[in-house]
Amino acid sequence: MSKKASCSSSLFALFFLFLFSKTTFLAMAQNNTTIPVHVGLVLDFDDLYGKRDLSCIEVALSDFYASNPNYKTRLVLEKRSSPSDVVVTASAALDLIKNVQVQAIIGPASSMQAKFLISLGEKAQVPIISYSATSPSLTSIRSSYFIRAAQNDSSQVKAISAIVHAFGWGEVVPIYVDDEFGEGVIPYLSDALQEVGVRIAYRSVISPAATDDQIVVELKRLMAMQTRVFVVHMLPYLGLRIFDKAKEIGMMEAGYAWIMTDRMTNMFSSINSSGIENMQGVLGIKTYYPNSKGLEYFRVRWKRKFQQENPTVQNVKLDVFGLWACDAAWALAMAAEKVGATNFSFEKTNTSGKSSTTDLERFGVSQNGPQLVQELSGTNFKGLSGDFNLFNGQLQSSTFEIVNVIGSGEKLIGFWTPKNGLARNLNLRNKSKYSISNTSLGSIIWPGDTTSAPKGWQIPTLGTKLRILVPVKQGFSEFVNVTYPGTNIPKISGYCIDVFEAVIEALPYDVPYELIPYSMPGSSTSNYNDLVNEVYLKNYHAAVGDITIRANRSLYVDFTLPYTESGVSMIVPIKENKSKNAWVFLKPLTWDLWATSGCFFIFIGFVVWVLEHRINEDFRGPPHHQIGTSFWFSFSTMVFSHRERVVSNLARFVVIIWCFVVLILTQSYTASLTSLLTVQQLQPTVTDVNLLLKNGDNVAYQSGSFVLGILKQLGFPDEKLKTFGSPEELNQLFQNGSKKDGISAAFDENPYMELFLAQYCSKYTMLEPTFKADGFAFAFPKGSPLARDVSRAILNVNEGDRMKEIEKKWFNKESSCPDPNSLVSSNSLSLESFWGLFLIAGLASTLALLIYAAMFLYEHKEVLSRLDPEASLWRKFCVMLRIYDKKDLKSFTFKKGELEVNTIFPPSPSVYSNNTESRMVFDEQMRTPSTEHGGFSPSDGSPNGREMESVIEITERPTPHEIAQESN
């Protein structure tokens, strides 16, 4: 049994030795056919990050060739250690190009080092591939031999501006290192912030070699400013010192906002616990890369290799820079394989005939450099950091994570993408609109362990109080009054001061301030333009008072919302209307209304006569009697005393509408006449600016006011312009009048005029605003964040009762002031107020006439049909008019009398033959001679006779009622 086991073991050993020998032989054979491609690796191998990146590149190449064993090329790493010194790095690169003749160089680590190496690569046609030199300034070199296998720092500025804009911060202060890396991103950051309306208040530049004391001095300078939003752009070694000192002096408390760029946030895993403790509440921009099984597998193998090579280094984690280093190595290996050259060599530069004084003139030029760059630019693959796709020699900007430093680590609160902006969760297929709302982010713990977002600015606690200018003026002290009651300390009061104090109290935070009187040198008063200029020069923090918003002033300062009414009005004296005389009863109505009313009275009387003439005995009789009755009936409706009976429904309809019109007209007349006779009539002496110009009257404006320019534009000459400085002076000018070097009107802003009327309301009145103005406001320097908060506070004060109390305190009217309603207009009632009523009455009357005419013609259509067709229209009209003039015996108004007569006097046939009056009328109308004058008989057979006979028979047949009258 033991012999068999020993034999089996011997056979297994021989078989394993055979396999090992075969594998070794095949590997050696394969190595003999590969083409080495020498690649320089310029990193600081004494640095932790240099060691980490070296192991990443070695593991990446090992994995690459293990996955592609049939590739003919092999990258051979030529390592050169280079610290942060630029000269040492350049020397190492020069050695690699001249002596080793490398085909490409991976590195260096910093942007400052890369700037010089790019020039070397351009000269030797050697690609310089950097995965950590991210400064945008390197792009300006425009070298095709510089490959940035990393994202440009400028790609993150949109994400930073989106965060700033989302929280409504108006100003930020960038804190950056004073080198190529720090300065390169600032122009791009400034442009991105400007696009969203954010201003850079100050740029804090920190030297890489700054001491702790220098850092503290700079931070205290920032602490003394109003801005509380800071963007930190520097490497971790310097950034950690910034946060350490910021916490030490109290700049990591509530109210501050800190944002880190991606350089510090990407390397957050290497920051120790004490550094994280100083960064609580800080927001960070971090490059996003997708997690995958391949990445996890690579991380495990890299960790094992790194620990084997650096057993003393613990807790080292892989970040995006290590992944970019791996992807850069893969991209270079793929490009070298695609070049397909059998020999990677240099061509010596021809320096014959030249005296070479430096090594820079004697190194050769890579023969395969241009092809290698071309292949690198077109290389696309799925790398460990995501899609590797170069555009213009650098990786494209991708998604950024937004993290919040909390506790011992970082918390993901959202994402930013170029297409969708801010988002709580990442959805690359989302096609929604670009979001800049802070609600798109998760909950944030800000510095000071608070969840309330900082407002972005505050009054500096280490600085002085806000120095606020107040104008000094002699008149209108109700607005601003500066006095010195026996001391050098001024006492400042007034309406504007009370409003400002109420607004400051309405702010959600305390604002310490001091009011400083301002007057022109050598004068006891202020020039408001000069006062605004002092704020523009930032000699003072604000200006408070009766400062009017003007377009020219807004070019230099920011005004708050106005806290007074706007407009420039005209003040004129008022006088009582004493034009009461014997003819005052005619004034309530204008002449056109009187004329229209009279015409309608006549028209309505005519309409009623037409409708009632044939059926109403009250509207019959001699012509003068009928005319008098019609006028009497119509005009008596004014007092509703008409006694004539109206029997026609159409006439009743007309009378009802006319009575309604008369009722309104008489009531309006009575009210207007009563007002004229009993109410005190107060009227302005002038109602139009053009009337002042026409009469050559003097006008006044407040001294130093912009109203002077308006008056000159209107055409007032200088000799007609007077000035006043107080309400008392203005009243005296009015008392003098234009003839005694006084004025007839005054122009000024509404607040001043309202104050004047509060004192002299019984003598003057204010007409409607003649010109536009924007009212009083507070002035702040351009870009001041306090102006926006003060504007909101002004709205709150205006909507409450506090503003009414302040106005009542300073602008209380005299008790003798008359009711504004007593300023009754003297305008009479005009036709414009009643034309609708007359239109209704006219339409109703006309409609009634048309209906009556149609009914009358329809009733006597047989008469029209029997008339000679060749008869003129006038003859026909006269016939119908004659018929109309007769009574309508068929009307119900005559039926009662007819019945009574028939019972006493039966009708006799002889009566009909005796009715010759109608025949004579028709003979005359038809121009036909009667039998008595030698003419023809109606029965002689002629056409005219027959027509006449038929007409007479129809129209003149007597009734029993007529027979009774004739018999009597």
C-alpha cells in the first residue's frame, strides 16, 4: 500500500514538473515576440498618493495584459520620483526623454509641474498623460501632446453655482491657493456665478507656504465682512489647516456656509478624524463614478498589493484619482497596441553646425508620438471610473455628487448633472427640466449643527456698527430732524427715522447701527446726490431719509422698495363758489340737456296726440285747442299733474316710460339745485398746468428738489420759478399770490404735499399726480444683501398697523380740516349722464308710432286699393290724413254712445244721401267737380265718379250717433 502511494506521488510530481516546464517555455517564447514600449512614470513615490497611484497602475497593467495575452506590445514603466519641486520634475522628464527615449510619460501629479512638461512633450512629440493635473489654465497651452485623463476643474463650477443659487445666496468668497491649480478655476467660477446673479465679494488667496498666523489674519479679514458663503479650492494639506483655524476663531458656527471643490472632496477618504471634526456641516462637490463588480475586484487586489509593498501604511482607500490612473494606463496600452509599430524609437535631432549649450537642444523626436496621440484621442472603453472618452484631449464632464460632512464621514445629499441640474436621486434617463431648487437635495446639517440654511450674510460681529447717513435739512423737519440739544451728540428723529427703526425691528436678526448726520462742507444742509455718492464710494453702509428713487441714482446704489406713495402733485388754493344769482336755477343742467329735455317734451306731446286723436275727445277740437292740449299734457308730466285721460295702450306705454324719465330727471335736478344752494362750494383756483403757463403765473418747488428739472421741461421760465424750504414759506408764497411775487401753484412729491395739507387743509387742495416718481427709499451699496431683506421688511411694516401709527404721529391733520367730500365739483348735469334714458324714451315713442301707422294703414287698406293707381303719393297721403282726422267711431270709446242713440232714433236711409260734406272734400282732393257746379254725378259711369262713390260709401257712411247729433 505504501509502495503504491509512493509511486503515485512520484508520477504526480513528474506530471506537475512537465506542465510547469511547458508553461515556462511558452511564456519565454511569448516574451521573445513582444515589443517593449517604454513609458515614463513621474510621481512622488515618497508621498502616500504617489505610492497608491503606482500600485494602481501596476495592477491595472497586470490585469490588462492578463485579459489580452495575445497583444504584441508591452508597456514598460520607467519610474522617476519627483517631489513637488518643478525643476526636479522637469529634470526627471528630460532624463526619460533623452536617455530612456520613453514613448509617453504618465504624470506629473500637479498642474504646476505639468505646465513645463507639456512644453517638453510638444518638442519631443511625446504624449504627457496626467490624471491629476486638473487646472483649466493648462488647456490654454493648446498642445496636442497633452492628454488629461481627468476632468477639468472648470466642469464643476456649474454645480457650485447651482448650489449657491438654490439657497438664494447673493455673494460668495472663493478661498484658493496661490498657484497654477488655484488660480486656474477662478475665472470660470466667476462666470458661472455671474450667470445666476451671484457676485464674488472678495477673493481670498492663500500662499502654499502660509503660516498659521497668516491664515488666521486672512480668516479674520473674512470674518469682518458681511459675506458668509465660502468656496474652498485647494489641496487637502492646506485646506485642512484652513478649516482648523476657521473653527478655532468661530467661523464654523451657525450662519456660515462652506463649499469644497472636488479636489478636497475626492480625497476625503485620506483625511483623518481630527480633520473631519473641523469640517462638520461643510458641503462638497465630488466626482461620481459608478460602482461595479469589476471595480470591487480591482479594489481587493490593489489593497493586497499595496499592503504587501507598504506594510506600515494603514487605512488607505482608493479614490477617483487612482481610478483615473488605472484608466490612463489602460488607454495608453490600448493605443500602443493600435499603433502596431515593430520598433518604438527616437530620431536624433540634427544639431550639426550649431553650438549646443543645453541638453534641451540635443534630445531626439519620437517617431511614433503623433500616431500614439491620435490613437489615444480615439480610445473609448468602459473604465473603472466610468466611460473613458476623450474630447479635446481631456475627459468630458460628468455627474457630480453633493455630499455633506456629518459625524465621522460624508453623507450623500444629492447629485448634479449638466442636463437636469440638482436632483435627490440619480436618474440618467430623466428628461425633466433643469432644477436649481434646494428642495431637490436631501436634508443638510449646516455648521453649528443646525438644519436652517444660512442666509449667506450677516452683520460682522468683529466689525463696527453699520454707519448710516442721515440728511440734514432746514424745512420739513417732520421727515428728518437733526438737532443738537446742548451737546455734540445729535438727536435724530422724524417720519423716515421711525420707519427705518420699524423696518430694522421687523428683520429676523439684529442689526447694530449708528445714524450719522450728513451735510455739505460749509453748509448746514445736504445735497442728496452727494449723499448717495458717499454710499456708492462705500464710505458708509447705507443712507436713510427722504431720499427719492431716481434713475441716475440707481446706477450707483441699490434702493429698497419705496415706503411712501409715489408721484409729483400740484397744490393750489381753494375758494368758495359765490356765483349764486337769480338764474342759479338754470345751473343744475347744461344747455344741451335743457334743449334735449325741451325737444323731448314736445316730441312726447306729439306722439301722444297722434295716438289719441281719433279715439279720445280730449285730443280733438280746433287746431289751436289740440296744440295747447298736447303741450299741456306733455309738460304737466314734470309735476305729474296731467288730467287728460289716455285710452290707447300704445300711448299708455309711451307715457309710462316718459314718466320714468321725467322722474329721474326731476330728482337729479332737485338734488343738484339743493347742493348749489345749500352746500359750501369749494373749488380749486387752477386745475390745469397749461392754464398756469398761459396766464404766466408763478409756481414754486422745494429747494434742491429734482422737480426743478420737470418744471423747466414743461416750459416755465426761470423768473416764474420760486423756491420754498418749509410749509410756512410755501403758505406765505400762496398768500402773496403771483401779482405780489408769490405763486399760484406749487409742485412737489406727494409726501411733502400731504404734510403741507395736514397743516393747511382748509386753504389748499392737491390735484391728481401730474408726474411719475418712485417714492422714498433707503440706499445701500451695489450688491448689498441687506437691501433685499430690508425691502421684505418694508412690505411687512406697510401691511401692518405700525405704518399707520407712524403716519398718524407725524402727519396728523388739524381738527378744523373740512371733509374732503365738501370739495364739490361745480360741473352741471350734462347730457352724457342721461342720454341713455332719452334713447329709451325715443325708441319707445318711435316704435309706438310705427306700430300705430301700420295698424292704421292695414285697417284702411281698401281705401288705398280703390284709389287711382296713377294718383300721386301726396294725394294718397292727403286722403289718408283726412281719414285720420275723423273719429274712429268703431273704437270702444264711442260704442256706449252709439248704443244709446240707436234705441231712440232708428237709422233712416235718407240720411245717407244728405251727407254731402265728405263728397265735397274728396272732390277737392281728387280735383273732380261736383254736380252742383256743372260737373258729373258720382253715378254717371265715369271712372272718377265710380271711384269717388266707392270711397264716399266706405268712409262717409253715417252712424246712428251722427244721426242723433244732426237731428238735435
